[in-house]
Amino acid sequence: MSSIILNPASPVPDVERTPWVKLARAMTTSAAGVALSGVASIAATKILATTLGPAAVASLQTLQQARQTAVIAATSNGQTALVQGASSLEGLEGARYVRTVACIFLIGTLLASFGLWAGPGGVLRWVLEHTGLASMGSSVLPWLGLAVALTSAYVFVTALLNSMGKVGTLAVLQAAGPAAVALLAYPVARSGGVRAIAIMVACSAGASAGAALVAILRYPESLRVWFFDFRGWWDVRAARHFFSISTAMLITGFLASAAVLAVRGNIIRSQGLQRTGLFDAAWSISMNQVTLVLASVQTYYLPALTKARTSADKSSEISRVLIAGTLAAALAIAGLALAQSVVLDLLYSRAFEAAHQYLRWTLVGDYLKVSSWILSVPMLAAADMKLFLASDLAASGTFLGAAFLLTRWFEPAESASMAFVLMYAVHLIICLFYLRVRQGIRLDSRTTTCWVGGLALVLAATSAGWKAAGK
């Protein structure tokens, strides 16, 4: 396959301004929703941090990570597969696909939730011990099971809204769960119990699912086509289509989430909830700002790349999103790095100042994560799931292996932070190799210059922030 080189020196026709406008509009709308969600999450975390300290933050983050892992298993990590199928299939074929996926989600959710409610004692003890939930007790599991069921419903409904292109609605929905957490944080802090934190997580999932249901009921025509125009709830071809995409997503997503859960469990066992809370503060700051950048492009990017028919169109789309995404990430990361002491005090409390030891690593990893995610989406658009699976497995394996290997020289929490950088460096290299060899796409000089400039800014800012913190 011949290489495709974009030429930034050539004049840009007026017709090409439209994709930039669409991208900017989608990024702005989605980013607003993520920002609103982030403010609510910050308020809740601030309350818990100032009243109960790092241990409570660690408990909340561990429960959230456990819920995410279980939801991935319950839905076969099929949100992307549902969006792809519902976007590309029309009429009767599209309705069969949506109904079949609904059945798959329902069966998986019942199994996952029931397992947390009433699984075999030995299995539950193993889960508690290896995920860090043992420090919280088995009383949190029923509430975690309820949260998993409600979150699965939210994932299904929002995937349908995404396939319909309802970017604004999705932006608003992102704030429902965090808003519930913010409202409940103070009563939970007063009670001071881990069980109360688990109930809060379940209530936030309920708020998200309820808001999503109300939102999709505004589109009765689409619901009629999907659910009421014909009989039958299972189609073998639709199931094969779904699993041809979601199987790789399930394996990679579950293993990635389980790896984070295992590493966090090791930190809890080795250093306790207090130190884990410091690690979680750095991790959460990183994840929140990355989510702000990625969510701002993901509702636009995959559908747009899927609809691109020529290699030139795909190259333009990738280049455009990579420039926008990495420059936005670089500015956000640089700002956080230079003001990390103020940010930690503002978002948490003075008890979290030592978290900058981990934040210096996770912020660099964030830039690589944004870059590699953008470059991995072409695999999904081309349904090249074997390579997508291989790339994610390599990244997760790097993270898990490095996190445990580096404990020979560094404490577990810092080892995990350093492993985060290595994970996305490996993933980025694989994605670049895929684009060059498999799709014949080579990034043009303008895109490369922007990316390198963004990386230089991130490295300079994190170095300056680390020195300012007293190292």
C-alpha cells in the first residue's frame, strides 16, 4: 500500500473548513459536558478529602474502578460496537442489531450483578482480596452489584444517543452521576462509613441511568423503529457483527481495567489506604483532564472516520483530530504541572501534597495516552480487531509487568505511575507502526511538528513543576 503524506504547505480549500468547524463544535459541546461533570466530581472529592482524608478517596476510587471493570464484563465492552452498528445499519437490519445487543447487555448485566450479590463465597473472597475491596468488607458488594446494573443501562442508552449524533444531550448526561455524588458527599462524609460510600456510588449510577432514559424518550420515532416495528429479539448475524467488534474490546477493556484494579490492590496491601489515596489523587487528576480532551473528540471522531471512504479523507481526519487533541492536552497538562501544588490543595487538601510525586509521571503519560488513543481509532473504524486486541494487550501487559517489576527499586505507588508512562509509550509506537504499514498513512510535517512541540511543552512544564514542589 502506498504511503499517504499530507502536505500542509498546500492551500486549504474553503470546503475543508467545514470539517474543522464540525470538529470544533463537537469538541466544545462535549468538553462542556465533561467540564460540568468534572466540577461536580471535584466538589464531591473535596468534601470527602477534607472530612475523611486520603483513605476515603481511595475507597471511592477503588469502588469506581471495580464498578468499571464489572460493567465492561457485563456489556462485553460493547458500547463502541453498538454505536458502530446502530450508525451504519438502517431500517430492519439496524433494528435487529439494536434488539440483539439489548439482549446481550441484559444477559451479561444479570450475570455480573447477581455474581456480586450472591456469588460463591470463595470467589467473592478472592475478588475482595485481590482488588483492595477486602479493606472495605463484603457489605459493599450488593450496592456495587446494583451500581453495575444501572451503569450498564446507562451505557446502552447513551450508545444509542451517540449513534443518533445527539452530542449536546450526551454532554448534559455526563453530569448527572457526578452531580448525585456531589449532593450525597456531605451526608456520606458525616456518616463516615465505607458502606455509605458504596450506596453513594449506586445512587449516582441510578441518577445517570434515569437521566439517560428521560433523554431518549424524547425521540419516540427512533425508539419505534428499533423496538416496536417488528417481532423478534435475537438475530444470529447481528450477534456475530456485535461480537466481531466487541470481543476484542471486551478482552482489552477488561484486562486493562482489571490490571489497574490489581495494581491498586497491591498498593493498598503494601502501603495502606492512606498512601493509596495520594496515588488516587494524582491518578484522578490525570484521568479527569484526559477525559476532558478525549470526550471532546470521541463523539465526533469514530463516526466521521467510519464514514470516510478514501485514504486521503481518513488521513485528513486523523491529522485534524491529532493536532486538535494533542495541543489541547498539552496546554491542559502544562497548566496542571505548573500549578500542581495549588491544584492538589484546591481539589483535595493539604494532606494530599505528597501526591505530586506521582503526578509528575501520570501527566506525561496523559499526553501519550491522548496521542495513542487518537491513532488507535483507525483500527476500530476499519474493524481491524485482531491488531486492536494485540495493541491493547501489549499496553496492558506493559503496565502490569512494569508496575510490579519496578517495585524492586521504587515504592508500589510510584512504580505504578512510572508504568503508566511506559504503557502508553508502547501503545503509541504500535499505533504509529499500524498506520504506516497497514493503512499506508504517514503523518505530515505539520502534524509531527505540533505533536513534538506539545510533548516538549509537557516535559518542560512537568520538570519545572517538580522542581517547584521542592525536588
